[in-house]
Amino acid sequence: MSAITVRNLSDETHRALKARAAAHQRSTEAEVRAILDAAVSSPDRPRLGTLLAAIGQETGADLDISREQIDRGPLDFA
């Protein structure tokens, strides 16, 4: 499992994280993990295939890729 260190966190931010963690009945570390997990798994976050298809459309490239293929994820070349 990976680990990170956050330096120079303001006292105000640290206090707010501790309060938020207490409100959710978990440790400050668990609260930070939950915040980070939510930030990177947002359903509003664009997917790579969607972004690439949009670039292709903007440049006029003729892409023969269906919306279903884009949303499905990585291609299986096996």
C-alpha cells in the first residue's frame, strides 16, 4: 500500500480535518483517505477515452469508435 506525506499543512486545515474526522467517527488519517478517494473517483471526472474522442472530433479526425467502446474502458488486444 502506498503512503504520502503532506507537509506545511496549516493549523487551521489540520483542526478542520480533525473535526471532520470526529464527526464521521474515524481517525484523521482515515478521513483524509476518504476525502482523497472521493476526489479521484468522482463520476464527474472525464474518462480518457471520452477526452480523446472529443479531441478527435475537434480536429476533424474520422474515428470509427462507438460510444459503447469508449465507455467500456481499455481495449483488449489479446
